[in-house]
Amino acid sequence: MIEVVLKKRRGSFALDVAFRTPNGESDSPGVIALFGPSGCGKTTTVHLLSGLLRPDAGIVRVGDATLFDSARGIDVAAERRRIGYVFQDARLFPHLDVLRNLRYGAERAPQEGLRVDFDEVVDLLGLRPLLARRPHRLSGGERQRVALGRALLCRPRMMLLDEPLASLDAARRAELLP
């Protein structure tokens, strides 16, 4: 279950967003998509959820964890939220090759919980031929796949994807969406 009630003012822009996923049989809330025109607050909402931007007021709960609650003074640091965030522009570490960018995520995964197999992620995303390359030698779609793999390997409780498939060709997008 995910519960979000957030308010944020940035200059003349005022964001007021609220949604909640239903309690389900599994731990997974499924897929939530935010749609809207450019400038309506989708990326701001994702930044608020991830902890990269502090809400003016509200609540963020994921499962049993309260990540933000302005009334109770709870504000879990972004690096402790266990949220995988794939930005529009991939944001890989330029000084690390693909293998070490992926290992960075795997090394930060909690010991408890569901295991994510490194080789399975590499193969699913078609990254094996790229493991020795640095980010500047990758196409936009390849960088996005590496960023997605790194986020998955940190075994997050929630993934935030800000247009992560925009750089991928139609065939790869259709393969990864399921």
C-alpha cells in the first residue's frame, strides 16, 4: 500500500496531490502512473516521494514505513528510503564502467528481503556486452537500461521512474514494460 498526501509551493506553482493504492494480497502495489501536461507537477511529485525535495506538508507511507509525516516530524533521508529512482537523463557515475555502476546498486541492497539476481537483471536488460563500457560510450537507451538495472539491484521497496523508457526504441520498450 502506498499513501501520499503532499503539498508543495515553488514560486507561483502550488502542488496539492493525494492518492492511495488499495491494500492487496501481495506486498507489491502494482504500477501507478502519473499523467498530465508538461509543468503540472509530475517530476516534482516524484522528487517529493524520493526525498530529494521536502514537502511543505503531508504524508508519504509505503507499506508499513512512514517516510514523511509533517505532523509527526518524520522525514526519512532520501538515501534511507530504499527507493529506486530512474531519472529522465539516467545519471550514471561517469568514472565507473557499466559493471561498477550496476554493482553500486547491488552493494547498497539490504540483506533481508527478496533477492535480486545480478545476472538475471544484466540479461533481462541486455547489458552483458556493455559491462566494460563507461557511460560516455553508451547510447541514450543503453544508459537508461543501466540506470534501471542499478535501481533494481538496490532492491528498493518502491521504484520511481521519470520517463525512463523515452530513450528506448519501440522493441526494447515493449520487451521491458511487462
